[in-house]
Amino acid sequence: QLQLVESGGGLVQPGGSLRLSCAASGVTLNYYMVGWFRQAPGKEREGVSCISTSGGRANYADSVKGRFTISRDNAKNTVYLQMNSLKSEDTAIYYCAAAHLRSQNWDCADHGMDYWGKGTLVTVSS
């Protein structure tokens, strides 16, 4: 059973940076697409970014393109989300989720993710 634990959230001023980590245990992450999602207060959960099993392909929501970077270190069984130039509208609980490659959920569609972490809170405020 794959378990995912997010870390790295916190309070940051607008324009600041944070790096989130998604550490996997129980199973190797090598065969899973991994996505970052977020849910702001009063809003539906939305996809932020998705990375392929090898790390060679990634996609981003329009709202974070050019500011966020997803990466993975399969040797460490960890996926990262580097967030720069943070805005107040980035405030949310951030979740990572994984989908096995056999699901062919190449773009990390929300409903097709197999495993979810419990989330880490990111607050962007002065």
C-alpha cells in the first residue's frame, strides 16, 4: 500500500517561495504519475501540476505556470513542488496524489488518482 506524506507548507509573504515535498512509503514511486492538487477555502479542489514516472514530462495549471516547478527524485521516493512568486490566491491546502501508470491517467485527472496524502497548508499573507 502506497502512503504519501506532504510537508513544507507554512506561512509566507506575497512574493516569497516555498518547496513542498511528497514522500512516499510502502511502495516505490517509480511506476506512478504524481500530481499536486490544492483546495482553497470555499472552493473545489483543483489540479496544480503533474509529473510523469520518469520526470521527463510535466504540466501545470495556467494559474501557476512560470512560478511553480514540479520535480521528482525516484531514488528518494519523493516528489517536490517548488513555488516561487507566491500570491495570496495560492493560499490553500496542497495535496499530492499518485496514479499507477497502468491507469494511463497521464494528466493526473483528479478522479483517476489512486492514492492521496493528507495535505499541507500553505498560507500566503503579509
